Amino acid sequence: MSLRGQGVTDTEVLAAIERVPRERFVPAAFIDQAYEDQPLPIGHAQTISQPRVVALMTQALELGDRHRVLEIGTGSGYQAAVLSKLVRRVYTIERVRPLYVEAVQRFAELGLHNITTRFGDGTKGWPEQAPFDRILVTAAADGSEPPAPLLAQLAVGGVLLIPLGGRDAQRVERFRRTETGVVREGLWPVRFVPLMTDTTGDPDEPVGV
């Protein structure tokens, strides 16, 4: 699989992708497909995004090594693992308890100590740790606007990246917070699972690994 010919030009992002063992983040039944450029099911009606989408989303965040990043939708943990190779700290929230528990275990096994996890409703963000330099949402919010708490937790100069729209028409949108407001930019069409606001089980305290 070559990402360089698919619009991924950031060499640091490419290096981060190469350093994360994607096979550790997919179910055993799909390990032989781990490096194919396609989304794969991870259970609970969720998926791990295809490598090209992960790389493009990561590149579009315009990351720096001192950034604090909030990710909404941990899933298997693959995107957070890639981010952890590029920034100072990743805060990631997952609403499905089994996925949350599995991701925490993977981060510990891989020694990804700059990732802090939380089980809960990601649309509320993580106000105790705000503001964030970057916010990445890995599920599609229905409608044309991101959840208001997420925009409110974005630092001046920060970037929020989120897929918006229904199942049949989604688009990645990039929001930049300036001193005077928020600038919006449409990027490319995608197809993500829907962003949900409830949780499966009772929320836990944040866990660092």
C-alpha cells in the first residue's frame, strides 16, 4: 500500500503511519487485510478507517510536536496511536465501553504513554483539559455544524477537523479559530459511521497509559 500517490505528502505523517503496527488494531479475523486500503469492522457497528483516510485526516490537522490534541471516537485506537507519534499529548474519548477497554490495553502494550483516554460522550469534549490545539472527530455529525462544545474548546490558532452530513452525503470540514472568529473550509467527501451522543454503560474517570 502506497500513500504517497494518494495525496499524502507530509513526510512526518508518512513516518508515523509506518511506525504504528496497524495489525495490532484490527480483529484477528482481519489481520491479513490490515494493510489494505479499506475500512474494516471492529465490532459494535464501528470501523477502523482505511489507511488513506487516516493519513489524510492526520495531514489536514497540520500538527506540531508541542500540540495537545483531542480525538473524539477512539475506536480501536489506531488514529490516536498515529497522532501520538506526532504531538505532545493525545486526549481521546470513546462511547462504547468494550472498544474503550480494548484501546486502553493496546496503548499500554505498545508503550504509548502520551495518550490519555476517557469513556464518555465525545460531543461534550473534555472541558477540564481545554483548550486544545487540535480537535479531530472520527465520526460524522449529522447536520452542517460541529457540536458547539468542541468549537468552544478549540484554542485560538487551533484547528478542528470533522466529517459533517448524513449517511449519504458527508464531507470533511476544517475549522480554524482566529482572534476574531472561526474560519471554515470544506475538504473532501467521506463516509464515516455516525457520531453518537450516548454511552454504552456508566462513564469512568479518565485513564492515562
